[in-house]
Amino acid sequence: MQFSARETLTEQVAQYLEDQIVHGQMHSGERIIESSMAKKLDVSHGCVREALLLIEKRYLVKIIPRKGTFVTTLDEDFVKALYETLLLILGNTGRKLVREWRDEDMQHMETLYLEMKASFEAGKLQRFHELGIEYTQASLVYARNHFIVEMINNLWPSAKRCSFLALQQGPQIIYDNLDYMRRSLDLIRTHDEAGLIDLLEAYGTKQCEQVLACIKPKRP
């Protein structure tokens, strides 16, 4: 696999592994063997090891001494804790966004919304998902808090993993996402702080339930 020179090799390997986990090419509990991954990517074992340490901080893998590295299991406790934390963060940044938004930020989010609609109509699920993540990140710039930003950076890959899983459950989920985007934009424009917080809570709770339904063991 060819890597570019824009980022360090370790960061690029970490991004590759993150994408594999987020998009379901690597599954919950799957073991990642350093030697096999190093050979596949044509990089050193040390590079893979450092990349795994990076994504462990992002809660995507768990490194168990003398046993190996495993993709973090999406179970009920993990998903519920993730969404509870995300809602706290989004509530904080959402309030700031409603009070302080600038025209260029609103225009950016409106553009992302239109691009999401176009991606859905073209059947490009992965692109739709990427744009949705970018939309949420556009509001997170209002955090202006070092500790919150650090939490966001570490939790974001798991949030992407869960939201991608939910999106694969059918077109109604995508309709719901588009409706959420449209309604949130309208609430932000009118400085409706209470309305936006209620919408965030309802949407986050619903997506959490969708993810839990996806990981629920199927009866034989």
C-alpha cells in the first residue's frame, strides 16, 4: 500500500486501521497481528505497534499484555457510555454555537447539508457518512476548551464507527439524519438554544438505540 508524505508513517497507518474498524472491515473482538499487518502495509513492526498505541487512545482497540491487540467490542455498556458522553459534549458546543454562530459557519453547514442530500440520492453511503461527520465537526469548533477538544479527538473515531453502523440499517435512517440536519440548522439560525438541545438529546438517544439494535445478539 502506498502512503503519502503529508503525515508521519505512523499516523497514516493509524488512519488506515481506524478506517478499517470504522467501516466494518475489522470486527469487534478481532485480533490484529502486528507482523501480518506490517507485511500487508509494507511497513516496520515498530510502525504498526506505534499506530496501535495511537488508536488505543481512541478506544478502537484494546492491547492486552501477553495476549495481543483486539478490536474494541461494541457492547451495550460501551455504546451507552459513548453516547452519554457525546451528548454532554454536543450540548456544550451546541449552546455556544447558537449564541455565537457566524455567517461563514452557517453557510458551510448549509453546503454540507446539500452535499449530503446529493450523496444520498447518488447512493454514496460512505460519502454521506463522511459529510455527516464533517457537519458535526463544524459545530465542535465552538468548544474552545482544551479538555473538551481532547475528549472529542479521542472519542470521535468510536462515534464514527457507531454512526456508520446505524446508517447501514436502511434508507429511513438516512432520511432521519437529513431531517435532523435541516431542523438543527433552522434552530441554530433562530438562536433557539432550548430547541436545539432537545433535538440533540432526541437524535442522540435514537441513534444510540439504533446501534444497540445492530449489536444485539440474534436469536437462533
